[in-house]
Amino acid sequence: MLKATDSGPGRLLGIALVVVVSSSTYLAAQILSGLRPERTAAWLEAIRRGIETHRDRVIDVLLLGAGLWLVVHGVVVQLAK
């Protein structure tokens, strides 16, 4: 059984990866905004617009995928019994 306090190497590596990716993205935006403020502002505005445009569709797809995974996982578990 998997415990909520499990701190294996895979979990720690995953946490470290999330921290590195999010920090590097933030640092890149800060550095670019210092070097090329207008270009960086336009780039970030385009990203924000894209996120706002596709947010509902992405949420729908993620929820559909999670639901399908739960159904398939449940069927596999029941068939394995």
C-alpha cells in the first residue's frame, strides 16, 4: 500500500523537477524582461491570451482523461480479482 508520507527517490525527483521547471520559467521571464521589456511583455501577453482562450477546453479534456483513466483502472482492477 502506498502511504501519503512515502518519500522515495521518485517522488523527491518529481518534486525537484517541478521546482526547477517553475523557477527557471520565472527566472527566464525576469531576465528577459530586463533585457527586452517590450518584446517580453508582448510574449507574456500572447501566452496569457492563449491560456484564457483555451482554458475551458483544456479543463474539459483533462477531466475527460481523468474520468476515462478512473473507469479503465477500475475495470482492470475488477478483472484482476
